[in-house]
Amino acid sequence: MSADTARTDYVAEFIDGPLEGDFEHRALVGGKPETRVGMMAAVDGLESLFWYDAVEQREVNGQMRVRFKFDADDSDPVEFDQDDND
């Protein structure tokens, strides 16, 4: 069995938005990483739903990594200052 057929998970990297810099191990769905994920997080003590879209997939030391970009339009509104995160 090759490494590709044995793989069951990947690492999601959140590159911007409220979860910028976070990493999470996620299960492959049908052998593939998700193209869109919804993430719950507390912001100022309130639970919020944030949507992220896959923008890049790559291998790092034999591990699949997928980078996700924040979709502010579909996410719960939060006061997120992009200038503080550049």
C-alpha cells in the first residue's frame, strides 16, 4: 500500500482572519481534503462561525497540508482589524 492510499488526514493551515496562524489535523473526506470548512471559535466570549476556503495544497515532509483563506462575507460578523494582522 502506498503512502497516498494509506493517508487518512491532512493539516489545515489558516492563513488569515480570526484563526490566522492556527493549524488543525482534519480527516480526508472521500480521500480528499475539504475545499471549504466551517470553524467555531469564541471571539470576545461569543461563539462565532467562520468559513474558510482552500486556496493551496502541498506536501511537507510527506504530510498533506492545505492552506485556507477566510471568507468574511459568509462568516459571522466580528470586529477583525486586518491592519493588526499584516
